[in-house]
Amino acid sequence: MVRYVGVEHAAEQVRSRWPESVVTTVEAGDGDAVVGAGRVQAWVVGPGLGTDDDAAAVVQAVLATDLPVLVDADALTLCARHPDWLRTRTAPTLLTPHEREFQRFGVAIGDDRVAAVRRLALQLGVTVLLKGDATIVSDGRQVRVNATGSAVLATAGTGDVLAGGCGALLAQGLAPLDAGAVGAYLHGVAGALSADGGPTSASSVLEAWPEAVRAVRTGRLAS
């Protein structure tokens, strides 16, 4: 089950596209209402949220819970301004930045992407997934590099699909390092399946996700 919590306009879009989801409408900036909307196993926060004071109140409230949280998109920008929101957490936390979002935390990527990801993870006490053709996931100690990514995924919205997939894996009980690594792998397979030798889109990657899971489970991996 997917629970979506957001303002009226966004909530209506989700409800019309995915009527099977559980949708709760809240007022902008009401972080208490967001975290009190109902039982969840993990939060994904950031995509489409904005970076104003209302958005900051929501991100701060979600990060103050003791549930696993995946931080993406606008929430990464806000956390770069307020890194202590991350450092004070004890619950599992996964950040999923692209390069520009990553560097907002004050850590240069340079030539050694693995070292940069490990450094940021250690500084913040979280797990970091740096998106790219070779996506890197690290909790500061272990490092995993994904081999299924490709340039076809460099299109608008595919990062949101990755965030949702990894968030679902967090909700199923995977540790952030495992959720990030498995999610990145499936994301790459779904991208290859949806592109089928040509371009793809975020919605196509999402539609291919179940087939990607089946392909991995049965050993029928995309080439």
C-alpha cells in the first residue's frame, strides 16, 4: 500500500492517477498533520515539495520521526541548509542526490566519486546514493557501485521513480545501503526494458519496474 500526504492540488492528481493509493490532504506547512496522517513504514520526502518555509516545516517534521526516511529532490536542498536535521537522526536515512544536489552539502566530488560519497555519508551519519551512470551507494564504511545504469535514465522524473522504488524497499525493512543498492539495480534494469534500444521516460520506467523485478528474480536480466 502507498500512502500519499500533501496539499489539495497534488493530492487530487495522485488520487486520480492511482485510485488504489491512500491519499490524505493537509494544509501547506503542517508537518504535524503530515506525520500524523496514518501508519507508515517509511517516508519519501522531497519530490515536488518546494524549498520555502512550508516545505521546510514538513521536511523537519518527517526527519524528527523514528521511521526510515528517504530524502530526495527539494528536501535535499533544505537539508543542505539544515544538516543537523540529518546528523541528529538515529533512524535509517537514505539521501539520493544527483551531482548538483550532492555538492550543496559542501563536499566536492572531484575525480574520486567513491571517496566523496563515503565522506558525505560519514559527515552526516546517513547513507548516500549518488546518482549517475555508475550509481554509488555508501554508508561511509561499505560501498556499492551499480552496474545497470545507462544514459537512457538521464531524463526528467526518472530520479523520482528511483526514490519511490528505494523508499518502498526501506518500507519493506531493508537497510538503507541495501535499499539503495537494490533500488538502483532495479532502476537500471527497468530503464533498459522500457527503452528497448531507444529513448525512455519516467512513466515508462515506472511501468517497467514490475517486469524488472521478475527479470531479476528469474535470472532474465536485461542486456
